Amino acid sequence: MSKSGSREHGASEQGMPNWNSSDITGAGQNTEAQPSPGQRSGARLSPGQKPRNIGEPAVAAGVASEEKTREVSPQFRTVEISRHGSDGVRVNRHRPNAMGSNAAELNAARVNQRLLHPGGNALPKAASRWVVIHTPANFYKSFPAQARPRLKLFKDYWFWVYLVLTIPSAGMAVANIAFSGGGDALFNGSAVIAAGLGMIQVLVGVLGVLLLKISRGTPKRLIIMALCWGAFASPAIAGGLLSSPWLNVAEKMGWYASSYSLAAAVPEEMIKALGVFILLWIGRTWWNRPWHGLIAGLLVGTGFEVYENTLYAVNLAVIHPVSDVDGALQVYLTRVLLGPFLHMLMTGLAGYGIGRALYEGENWGRRKRVLNLIGWIGLAVALHYGWNFTTPGETVTAWELGVKAVLWLIMAGTVGIVVIREKRRVMPLMRAGVEPAVTIYQRG
């Protein structure tokens, strides 16, 4: 037992990790992050101190000193347990034996696993204690279901915010589509056709996201939740509540040419970005890396785009000279072809900024995180504004089409560069067996 009163962490009698370890130090004592037996570092942290590194020695390559370990700058951090806090946090790290003794792989594992220790003084005095376990997903799955903790959403107030905003919005969205286009869209077939095309677009979008290496480890529940926020909560809040105030402000300022662009771009991108943050927060058991913000954004944008295309198709179907069904089909396909994956790309960029602000390593200070967040969300808003901007007149000019084509190439090219960059960053970690990883938060 250490002087701080924490017990040394080891394996259970069956040779399995002690997942339910209660080795947590109390308030006002030093917090010791203990690795498995034979891998102790002796690094100690007070409740208000953030560890500079994971403080584990290099096994299989000789025992490295703590000073040597600190030379390795951590790539990532876990999200802070804000307002849920901890009087003291004990971190248990478990690695698969299959990783072998390759020094480079072990070094990648050490760099990858990082705890952001919650600030002690800023937390409520009666805050709960936490055990945080960060481990490779494959290692977690190698144990029987009854011998490992359940992976679940982090259910704090953001979880309830998500439910309160999304569930009522879902009912309003369905009713809005069903009774659009003269009030009988559900009966004349246009809503059915548009919904069918929307389902195809959802499948294509989700499949495209899941094919990306950086999406590995994303559970079905987060995919569904992201699509629902994009399809239901985002249009209801942005379009139903925030669009009109922005439109009024723009017209009072005399910005008539750009009033509709501003009224759409700002509230829509901000609410979609809010959804990405909520999903990263409550789903940080699985989404715990910077690139997961991009994945969440792509999925939220897919849901939003499908709903918007469906709504436009149903509302404009009635003006088709032949039938409402033909009108819905024509409008939906035209929007898909002229702006493919538009909201998907824009929200992906905003989400990437949120993911980096949350999960980049400790070499990123607060100022850099804030500037990064503003920059990526601002880029998404600017691209959306430029896409919606039209010159006075009833027809779209060739110049406007050219501008839209350039903007789309900027969106797609930027997302492509980000995907390639993050794939290069994650592949060595995947080969080392430490990605994808799961982060388990347990009350002590």
C-alpha cells in the first residue's frame, strides 16, 4: 500500500483485470496512477495537478526513468469529468498480451493512453470518486461479457438535453413532412417517395462513413443518435426557432441580398455543431479521439441533409405538371446531384474542430483549442453562407454555379485531406493494437 492510502492494482484470482477496482485516493491526498505489477512508475499527483505524461516505464526495453518518459509528448487526452468531478481519480490501464514485447509498439501504447486529471479545487466537495479505465477495444472484448463492465453512454445533464430536444422534434418532423404539399403529402405518395429516397441516402452516407478507418469502434447507438439529431433536433431548433430572428436582424441591417443566406447558415451550423459536442460528450466511451468529431459531424450532417431534401421534395412536388410523385422524385434527385453530401461535409468540418478542441494532447493549450474551434466552425458557416448566397433575380447564373462548384470542391477537398491526415495518425496505433480504444468511467 502506498503512503497515500491506495492499494496496488493487480489481476483477479482468475487472471483477469480487476475492472471493479476501488483503488481511489481521497480528497487532499496524492493520487497515484498505478500500472500493472512490474510496471510501476511512482508518479504522484495532487488532486488539482494534471499529469505531464502517463508515467509508465518502458518494459521489454529496460526500465526507463520517469524523466525519460516525460520526453514523449502525449498525443491525446481523455475528456474531463467536468462538474461530475472526482475527489481523486485512479487510472487502470490494461493492455493485450498479444502486443508482444516490441519496444516501438509499447511506446505507441504509452503515448496513446492519457488521462486529463480533473481540477480538484473547482469540483464540488461532495463530488463522486471515479475509476477511469482506458483500454484497447479488442482487449476489452477478449473477456466474457459477465467479466467486464458494460460500455454505456455518459448520462449527465447533456444526455437529458439530447433527449428533451430530439424526441419532440422527431414527432414534429414527421408531422411536418406528412402534411406538407397542400396537406396531403402522405396520401398522394410524394412523402413516401421522398422518404424512400431519404433512406437510400442515409444508407449510402452511413456506409461511406463506416468504410473510413478512423470510424472503427463507432457503435450503432451513436450512429442512430447522430442521425436523429441531424434529422430532427437540428432543423426544428434552427429552422423553427432561430432562423427568423437572424432573418430579421439581417433585414434591419439592410443586408437584403444575403439575409436568407445568413438566416440559414449561422443557426443551422451552430445547432448541428452543438449536437456534435453533445454526442462526443455523452458517447466518449467510444468517441475519444480528435477524428471522432469528424465522424460525428458527417453523421449529423447526413441526417440533416436527408430531412431537408425530403422536406423540399414534398413541398415542391405539387408544382410538377404530371404528378406529385414525379415532382418529389425530380426535386429530391436534383438536390442530391447539384449538392452531393453538402451538409455532411460542412458539419464534418465543424465536428472536426470540436473533436480536436476536446481530445488533442496536452501540448495544446486553451487558447489554441478555442482558436481551432472558432476556425473550423467559422469555416463551415462561411462555406454554407457562400453556398446559399444568390444574386437578385429569378434564375441562377453561370457565375453562381461556378462559385458553388468551387465551394463544394473546397469542402470535399478539405474533408479528404483531414481523413488522410488522421488515417496516417491512427494506422500505427491500430497496428500496435491500441486503437480503437474504449474509455470506461466508473464511480468508485
